[in-house]
Amino acid sequence: MSGPGALPPAATPDGAVNPSCPPAPGHDDLSCRCLEVTLRHISDGVIVTDADGRITLMNPLAEALTGWSGFEACGQRLAHVFPVVGTVTGEPLCLAPTRPDEGTPDWTAVQLIDRQGKRHTVSVRSAEIPAAPGQAQPGVVLIVRDEAPDRSPPRGISNSPRYRALVENSPVGIFHFGPDLRITYGNIRLAEILGISPEAIQGFDLHILDDMGILSILQGALGGQRGAYDGPFALPLSSEVHLLSIHVAPERDVSGQIYGGVGIVEDRAAFQTTDEQRRDAKERYVLAQRGANEGLWDWDPNTELLYLSPRLLALLGLHSDTVRTTGAEWLKLIHPDDRKRYRAAVIAHLRGQTEHFESEYRLADKDGHFHWVLARGLAHRGPDGRAVRIVGSIGDITARKRAEEQLKAERDFSRGLIDSLPAPFFLFDEHGRLVLWNRFVSELTGLDDVQLQNAEAGSLVIAEQGAVVAHRIDSALGTGEASVEVLLRRNHAEPVPFLVVGRRVILEGKPHIVGVGTDLTERKFAEKAIKRLNLELERRVAERTSQLSAALSELESFSYSVSHDLRAPLRAIEGYSAILGSDYGDNLDDEAKELLRRVRAAVHRMGQLIDDLLTLSRVSRKELERRPVDLTTLAQVICEELRQQDPARPVSVDIAPGLCVEGDPSLLRTVLENLLGNAWKFTGRVAAPEIRFEATRHAGVDAFVVRDNGAGFDMRYRENLFRPFQRLHSDREFPGTGIGLATVARIVRRHGGEVWAEGEVGKGASLYFSIGQTPLQTCS
């Protein structure tokens, strides 16, 4: 068998290649025949070049794809017969072969331009042919896979030692099998894939595989059907599993009769990892582009041609795979206000003044709406340093720009708000240095920005308060808040008192203290005024207390006089009147007796007045003893006493249950005795007298009320009801001294409440009183 460096065989005008190996029987003859059949039935195109890149061999499928016959292509440059361009960019590509020490080459998707100018999408593998020891590199082999599903390989190809070298060094396993499913030929790569020796390949019985998925396609090939299998494969009694791709086709003689089959085996596991890595890298690249919202561009400064990627077109609202335009057209899309800055950045980078191109500008989409974009690029330069192209990316930063504008507006607003504060604003760092202040501070202290920047907090106050301020800042850093009253220094003016409240905040990861001051000047003046007023008030209180003490002393003297000095004559008059009536009653005529009765009645009324006045006096002087009082029970007791005094009167009394308050029990009893007593008295001339005691809410105030259907009163004189000795009815109609309701009013007001009345002449009256708290609903 000829070696890898054998000369290319002679080609016939019909494109068939004459075999160079002798037709003598034996193993070599069988190998040449197998190679001939292999290349005839292989499902991929095969192109072989020499070390200079000139074509030495093409199989029928390669001829069909390129439109060149083997005879015409022999000796031509590969790039002339097999021109390819990128599937996305459309740019011409140069296929770099894989060296033998780099492993299995990867498939590369390209577009082949055939002899008639038609494009075919194909996948290409390119690898150098291994050289024999001591010999030069013999050339390159290309395997071309047509991605069109309906293309089938042509027939009629010969073999040669060159073919045998090609098959033996093929990156895929190739084998031939006979009708008995025994392998008649297998290359070295097949032995490597199956993990057995090349000698063991010959005559290998494929029935041993015992895999119907594989055996079925082999038997189908013997029946004239092409077949394929992709999946796991393991030799019997072997624990190693392979992931194989097997393609088989029938093998025919010159008469067209099937006498065997040919197959190609690829170890998918060998390059699956590489494919996955490539796919993952591509996905990461695409996702990174989308995540960054960026597209790609490529510009040639010499031709002005500009390439825009699909992602960039999507950002502009265009729908196309790629667009080729010019730099001048692109400039028209840029906002007029941004063009000068954009051109300056591009020119600076073209001249080498900047390491890379970067510019932010507004770009119009297809609807004429402008988007803020960030364009970056890097120039590729020739040997002379001139830029031959600039490649870069463009990202939509409209959202970021809007956020920056909003942030700037917020900062301007915050700064304006701080400067407009009618109080000093400070921001100290963790070392107590001033880093931010408002206009009020500058105007107050009379210091300029240079003097205030990084000023120590202690330097802003009078000297004796510097240590206090430093301590308060440390306290605020530790606890989060502190306050201090200080005298802020002023340039050529008296210091001003301020209360400064500081709070800890975190800015850029470091603690700061925000302080706001409150001018205490007015408060200090007010405090002095209040102090003077307090002194004056204390003096007046002392005077009033002295006067009140004197008045109370006089009241006590008056009460003593009323109790003792006035009662003595009354008792004498009462006694003498009684003696006169009993001893001399028979000598007195009727008129004298009536006069004597009137004298005794006046004495009795005078005694009652003295008692009422003493009661009123005690109400004013008695100290309140507050505790829970059950008004319901107290009212029931008082009404029972009234019934006992006047058992003949059928008065209907309705007392609400659960009326409880807190107050002085004895004084509240006096209140109810007067109110219920008046209701009992003023219903004396009613046929069906009714008295009701309950809680109510009057004009938004919780209160108690005693209602009756008695004589009532004229509302025009209601204010006189609660004044001493002011009566709305004559003593002949309803007896009394006019002191009772005045006593009620004084007791209620001492409890913090109010008393008022409502009534109508002849239709009864309602007397209300509150005691300064919400009535309790239940009594314990």
C-alpha cells in the first residue's frame, strides 16, 4: 500500500480516478477495492489537497457540491474550487486544518458557493494528513457534509493507494461488510472506536453485537436501503458503553448488484463535550448580549462600510438578519446635539489618542424616537499603525440615563430643600469633620466654603463647648442619636444658642452624623420671660393665698357667729313665744294669736336659713374625698325617706340602675337630696306626679338628669335658679330658702362638672349635672 505522501493519481475526463494500486489478488487488492467502494458510497464529500493547497482528490459528492469535476479541479487551489463564506456575516472564510496532535476536528457550518454561484449550507471538517516519520506534511483532507436533506452521493469512483491512505487516516471509522454480516475491511479509526486491534477487525462477525437497532440497519443495507443509528453501543461482555453515530449504505458491483454494505462510524462522545462547550459558550455570549441589552457593529474606515448585528437591529426596531450601511448614514441617526461629540471620539481613537472608543449619544429608531446608547469599540490596526477596522458594541442605556436624570433631579431637589431650610444643617463624617452644610450655616457663621470644608465640629461652637460636642458625636455614632445645646460661633458677632439633634446614617458604607439645629434665641427669651412671670405668679399666689386664708378665717368666724350668736336670740324668741302662747293664750284674741303664730313661723324659717347657710359654707370648705359612689342606691334611699315624710302622696319614681361615679359621697348625697327634694316638692300639685333619675348625653356631654312633671319654670329666669336666695316661686306656693340649688351648683363645680336646667311652666323641669367624667355603666 502506498504511503500518505504518494503522488496523486491520474484523473480521467469523466472525473473517475484511476487506481494506482496493482490489481493483483490478495489483501492489498481487497483494501484498494474496499477504499474505492468506501469513497463511492460515503455520505460526505471528500477533498484532498497537497502541502501547497492544491487539490489532488475529490469524491463524487464533492464534485456534485462544487460543480467541478475531479479532472478540472485537480491542481487548482482549494479556495478557487471550494470558496466558503460565513453563514451569518457573509464574509469569506479561510478554513484552518486541525493538526494530528489536536484530536478530532470540529464541524464548522459555512456556505459553499458552487461554480454557478449558487450557495449551499454545508458543514466542514478539515484536518492535516499525518506525515510518516522523517517526511514532510503531505497535505490536508476536508470532509464536507451537505445539510440539504434530499442530496445523495453520486456513484462511480475508483480507488488508489492515495484513497487507502486517506481512509486509513480518516477521523471517522469506515468499514465494509459482506452478506454474512462479517466485516471485510475496517480502518484504524474503527478499531480505536471499538477498542479492539486492527487485526481483529477483519472477519469480525457483526451478529455478535446482538443489538437489533444496529443489525436492522445492516440488514437493510443488504436489501438496498440506507440506514442510520444514533445511540449507545457496547461490545458483548464489556462494561464500556459508547455513544455512536452509524451510517450504512448498500455496496453494489459494476452491474448494480448488491454484494455487501459500507458504513461510517463516529464516536459522538469524543466531540460531544466540545460541542456542548461551544454551544454553552454561544448561549452565554447571546445571553450576555441580551442581558446587557447590546448589539455588535463592525466599521471599515476606508470603505465607510458599517455592519450591524441582528441584536443591534432589534434595539433599533428593525427586523432583518444583518444590515450593511455607511458611517455617514449612521451619523444621520444620531441626535444633532450629539454628533460633534461622537465624531470627536471616533477621530481621537482612529488617531490612536485613546486606547478604545467610547461615546454616549442619542440614536433614532425607525419611528424617529431617540434612545440613549453607549457605544464602545476597538480599532484593529495594520503594520503602519493605521486603523483598518473598528469592532464594538452598542447598548441601550435609556433606562440608565432616565435613572441618572431622575437621580440628578432628586439630588438637586434635595440640595435645594436643604439650602431652603430655615435652620442649620450639618453632615459630619465619622471623625467629626464637616463634609456637607446648607446656606443657612454659611450665612449664620459668616464663614466661606473653604473655611467650612472638613472643619472640626468643635471649632463651630464656643471654645468651652468643643469637648461636649465631640463627646455627643461619639455618643451618636454609638447609640444612633444624640442632642446638645450649644452656642454657635459667628464671625464678628455674638454666638447664637442652638439645639442640635444628630442622627447616625450610613453613607457609602461609612457612618456619618446628620445634624439639624433649632434656634433657641426666642426660647431663651421666652424662658426668661416665663421665669419672671413665674416669680410674679408665685408672688400673686402668695398674696391670694393670704387673702383666701383671711377670707376663710372670716368665713369661719361668720359661721361661728351664725351658729352661736344668731341662734341665741332666735331660741329666746322661740321660747318666749311658746310661753306667751301657753300661759296667755286664753287672753289673746284671734288676731293676736295669728300674729304670735307668724312670729314663731318666722323664727322657724330663720333657723332653716341659718342651717342652709351653714351647709353652703361647709360645702365650700370641706376637702373632697373621692371614691366610687353608687348613685342609684343613694337615690333610692333618699326617695324612700321622702315617702316616709309624706306617705299619703302617690309619686311614681323611676331610678335607672347602675349609675356610678367617683366623688365625695356626702356631697353627692347633698346634691341628690336637693334635686330629688325639689322634684318631690314641685310635683305636689300634680294629679299623677312622676320623677325620673337617669344618665343622659346632652350637647356632647355625659351627665345625669332628674326629671319631673311638676310646676316647671320660665326659661328666661333659669340663670337665677342656682344663685343663693333667688326663687322663681313664692314661699306660699312652695316653701323653701333658695339655697338648695346654689349648694348643688357649688358641689358640682368642685367636682369639675357643670349644672344646668330646662323647663316649661306647668310642664315640669329637668335638672342636669355632670361631674367631669363619663358615668360608669356598672357598679361593683
